[in-house]
Amino acid sequence: MVRFAALVLALIASPAAAQIALQPGETLLEVQAAGNHKFRPDAAFISIGVVSTGATAQEATEANARQMAAVIRAVRDAGIAERFIRTQQISVQPRFQRGSPQDYEGQPRISGYVANNSVAVTVTQLARASDVIGAAFAAGANSVNGPNLGTLDPSSGLPEARAAALANAKAQADTYAAGLGMRVSRVLRVSERGNYARPVDYVVVTGSRVGGGPPPPPPPPPPPPVASGEMERTATVWIDYALVPR
């Protein structure tokens, strides 16, 4: 979007424009432009957890600790370095139950405890993300969210997006200047108001099953292959140009 100084007198009279030192014969042109850059993600972020139940808090916690230790070993054996495995959440909560499904007024009682432990896993080889999820399930994980695809470097693609935004702004300024019989003389001010990256094409695999009570269901089928797709970084710039007659 381009806004040509509306009219120029009004813009020059504004407080913001008053801070810009225009030379005699110069006209202010304000341009807003966006630039995009597509790139491939280089990391998959997965939350892997174990939910365990027990008659007491200690029983649920001990069962959860055993299961989670096995899951972490399996994730490491799948090729994930220890620095890419980080504890995300540990919790133990009572589980309440009423006397009967129709008992809406009776005081609920504690019928057991639920322990939850999850770790954040970063997979730097996307082709192995599916294998890591499968290994975690096989070792006893029963709560998996992801993979969410992204980059290890949060600024990936940003320099290219900024360069594209600057080029688009200059092209727009040249077009407006030519239409007015003028030319771009100089840049007065440049500002950037936010940039972001978003996936263009991604896959999310989730799974969940809770043990305890009746025999557990069979393990879920192997997770589908992970399609990396593309990500797109966007940068937006506001540039004030000074125009002069040709």
C-alpha cells in the first residue's frame, strides 16, 4: 500500500512530518511495502508425554517416572541429543468421582491420581521426526503433540524478506515519482513494524491414550511421514522519501 502525502500540505503540516527536514523544492512521499521470502524449515518441535494413573499420588508418580525414563531413553536412542530434550511439565492431580452418574448433589470423592510428565523434543533432521514419534509411542508415551515445524534460528529468512521489502518500497516510490514528473532524491526515514514467519505447508501428528483400569488398547499405528513443506517470512517497512522535480 502506498500513501502519497495527502495531500502534501496536510502531511507536511503534521507533527511527524515536522520532524523531517525537507529541503526547499522537496516533496514528501510515504511508502509502506512488504517483502516475503520462502524457505525450508530445519527443525521439528514435538511435545512427548506420559500420563499415568494410580490409587495414590506416590503410585501414580512412580509409575509415571518409570514410563517417562523409558520414553526418554527411546528418544535418545532414536538419535536425539540430550540438549534437545527438555522437561516441559510435571504434574500430579487427584481424580474425582461421584457415587453414580446421576448423583449431581453428592460430594465427589478422590478415586485415584493422575501424573503427567512431558518433554519438549527438537528434531534437527526432519526425515527422522516420524521415527522419533514412533519410538516414543513404542516406549510407552501416550500423549504426543506435533511436530510443529520451524527453524533453530528464529531470524531465518528475515534478511531476505527485508531486502525484498526495501526493493518493493523503492519500486513503488519510483513509480509514484515518475507519475508526478519527479524523481526520488533521498531516503528520510525507515522503520520496521513487525515481522513474522508462518508455515506454508505443514503436518501435525497427535496421539493420546491413558493407561490404568482395563487393559490398555493396542498401541497406535506408526505415525505418518512428516512433510516439511515451506515457511514464509514477511517483513514490512515504512519509508519516507524526498521527491524533487526532474
